[in-house]
Amino acid sequence: MKTIIKYTIVILISFNIANIAAQNSNPETRAVQIKRIKNHIKNEEKEALKIEVERINDRVINKELTYKAGEDLKQEVAKKHALNIENRIVILQNKLEFNDRNGIQNDLNFENEESFTSITFGNNKSNPLGLKISNSKKDAKPIKYDFRTLSGLVLAAGLNNAIIDGQSLSNSPYKIGGSGFFELGFQWRTRLLKNSNVARLRYGLSLQWNKYDLKDNKYFVQDGDITTLETFPVDLKKAKFRTTNLVVPIYLEFGQHCKIEKKDRVRFITKGFKGGFGGYAGLNIGAKQKLKYKNNGIKTKQKIKQDYNVNPFVYGVGGYLGYYDISLIIKYDLSNTFRANFIKQNNISLGIRYDIE
């Protein structure tokens, strides 16, 4: 028993000595690691300064800046990064002092030098300052000087009808007021000229829904490879036919713009009047007919999905004229709505287009 007690005392004394030695070594280890952090901060700011100076030199070579303006700008960015180094080191020191004074464990990971430049004061019990300062490679990515291509959504809606051989639009079998179209798409806008936004190329991917509201108690009947308009045997309350297309639109756009130039970036903003012309091509991905009628006192609704011999390939031309984000648009399908039909018809649409950028 005495032997066990003796060895236990020896183990406890050894453990305490090890703890004391570790505590005594912490200040030295911490000082070395803080020095590494400071060097990392300096190197990172120097690299960021190098990138900015190279960009300024490119602007001078491209005659976007005079030589004197470029040298003045270099002095400004050099001063900025020198102050960045001072501020970041002070932030690091203040964070460590604050944590030590309030008994908060430092969240700097001294085992991983990549984390030295990520200094976070969270808004919680362990880090009550609520301050976050991150200088990771991702967050330190320099501002892009220019964007030649931007992206956004496009919405369009309006009236829809068809141009039919041998018939005027007024004699169309489709109601003008009830027939409509809707388009939803994602688009890119690319500036064609380096230092001007007067000419742009718009292109993307869109879903187009073209709807016909049939009149005179007519509805579509598919008989093999032929689709015809027939008279329904009872009174129709409603008869609608819809096609769904997935297309790639491409438009060449011209219009007013303004150029916003700052020391570290340039932006070209579309403004004022604009106009565009071009076309679209794609595939038909669906056709549906809706019928609503009453037969022997029973209200009936039918939704019939079949191909109705709709042309699988869709292509056409279009144009628009607008002011800022709103435009008046017209589209015309060069492809026939139905394939192998005796009567050829081509879809035509007129409506409002809204570019969301």
C-alpha cells in the first residue's frame, strides 16, 4: 500500500512539473507565432500592392491613364497598403489583449499559418465584440476592373396570334384578346466595343408559352399526320391551345449608355433608349388543349396532352424598342406551327419585355 502511495505522489509531482514547464514555454511560443502572423500580413499586403500596381501599369499602357496619373495612383495604393499593415497588426494585438484580460481563449490556431490572417470577433459569449475581419485569399480577391459580360433575367408577356395563309389577322380563328404569350429566361449581355457600351449582344436560354384562345366553337383534332380545326358537337365555354418552346434567343442591341470610371474600376451602365433585333431557335417541348363545356347538364373540363403534329423545331425573328429596362417587343415564328398541314400558320407575338439586371 505504501508503495502505491509513493508512486502516486511521484506521478503527481511529475505531472505538475510538466504543466509548469508547458506554461512557461507558452509565452515564447506565442511570441514566435505572433511574429509569423505579422510577417504573413506584410507579405499579403505586399502581394496585393503588386497586383494593383500591375493593373495601373496596364491602364497606362492602354492609354486609359496618363503616366503622371498612374504614378500618383501608385503612391496612393502604396500608402493604403502600408496603413493596412499597421491597422491589421494593431487589430491582432488588441484582440489578444482583450481575450487575455477577459479570460477568453484565443481562437487563433497557431498550428496552421493559413488561419493567422483570419481574425474573427464573433457576436457571442466567447467573442462579444461582434467584429469580423477576414483576410483570406478568397476575401482578399482584388476588385475586377471591368466586366464585359453581365447576366440577368428576362420577362416578356403580351398578345399572341397567328398569320395564316389566305386569311387576314382579323379573320383569325383565335381571339385577339384572349390569346397571349409569356416568356421567362436567363440572359447574358456582352459589350462588343472595348471602351463603349453602345453595341451589346444579348443571348441566353428562354421558355416561351404561346396560347391560342379559339373562337366560333372550334377545337383542334389530330388525325394521323394532319391537325385540323373542327366544330365541337356541343357549345364550348372555353377552348384553349398552348405550345411550350425552349429556345436560344440572340439579339444585337444598340442604345444609350453611361461610363462610370473610378480609380480601381470602370462600369458601363445601360440607360435611356435602346433597340435590338435578332432571332431565336429551339425545340417544342409540349402541346396541350383545354376544353370546357356542358353536356347533358354535366360540366366537363378536359386537358388533352398530345403532340398535335406541332413542329418540333422552332425558329423565328424578333425586335424590340424600349427605354431603360422596359421594351415593346414583337416576335414572328418563321417555322410553321404545325408540320405537314394543309393550312400553314406562323405564330406572331406582341408585348412588353422587362430586363432584370
